[in-house]
Amino acid sequence: MTLSPESGDAELIEAAQRGERGALDAFVRRHDRWVRGVVYTSLGNASYVDDVVQHVWTNVWQQVGTLVETQRWRAWLFRMAKNAAIDFGQKAARQRKRSQPLLSDDVATAGEPTPLRGAIKSEMLKEVLDAIAGLPLIYREPFVLRHLEDWSYVQIGEALSLPVDTVETRLVRARRLLREVLAAEKKSGRVQ
């Protein structure tokens, strides 16, 4: 079977399950940005996104044959990305805890944004992303999926195993928290 650029995601997964390498490559290209968003949302730190995303795509390649309902690929991939990010975050936290006494103040600040990164992103965008990253995970996940990834409430509920009413409540609370944080930062002069 020849796949076209317009092939559906379920078709790409089915082709990948049959061993068509190009199908999985097309799927990765199509959804890499989305997976990066899921990983960033779960980690709250852009420094490690590339490493975790590479791990996610390796897992997808190894486990694509285990996906029975190919139409439900989004929830399957979301859980895989989220779990990889959580595992990485827990491992990094354990390593930080073990090495904390060894770090000096200079070394501890090495991961902070550089002037080049600051020039690439506008200050306002950075503040908004920081505010989103600062949300508690139960609010951050549905917020990013809805407003940055354009998922429906039903899709979010399915991926997070939540009723739609709970998704809606968490989104309302996330928006309120963001407004409060950004208003406080604006008042302090941090946001234009």
C-alpha cells in the first residue's frame, strides 16, 4: 500500500505495524511538535525536552505493534510521552538530591537561560510560558492540551482519564491562576 502525505494517522500507524518504516517516519514528523509540548508540559523545563522526546520516539518504534485500536493513537502516545517525562523528572530529582551538597552556587545556575535564548523569545512570551509551567500539573496538562494543542474537552478527558466536567473545571481554574500570576507580574513591572 502506498501512503500519501494526506494519509490519516491511524493509516500511518497500521502501515508502521506492517513494517513500513516510512510510515512511522511520517508519523513522527507530523507529531513531533505535539510530543514536545506534552513532554515540556510534564517536565516544566525545556532543557531536557530533546532527550526525553528521543526516548519517546524510540519507545513508539519499539511498541507500535502493541497498539490495538489505532484510532486511539492520541491517548496512547500522550500516555507514553507523559510517562517518559515523569520518569525522567523523577530520575533527575533523585540525581539532584544526591549531588546537591557538591554543587556550588555558580554551577547550580548553569542551566539558566542565556542572553541568546532571551533574544529569541520575547519577554512577554517567556513570562506567559513560565506562568504556564508554574501551574500545578493537574491544571497545566489540560490547559496546554486545550490552548496550545487545540484538543477538545473529550480528547483531553480521554487522555487524562477524567470526566469532561472535571476537564472543564480544571481549565477554568488554570485560566484564573494564570490571570492572577500574570496580573501580579504586570503589577511588579515584570511583564509589559
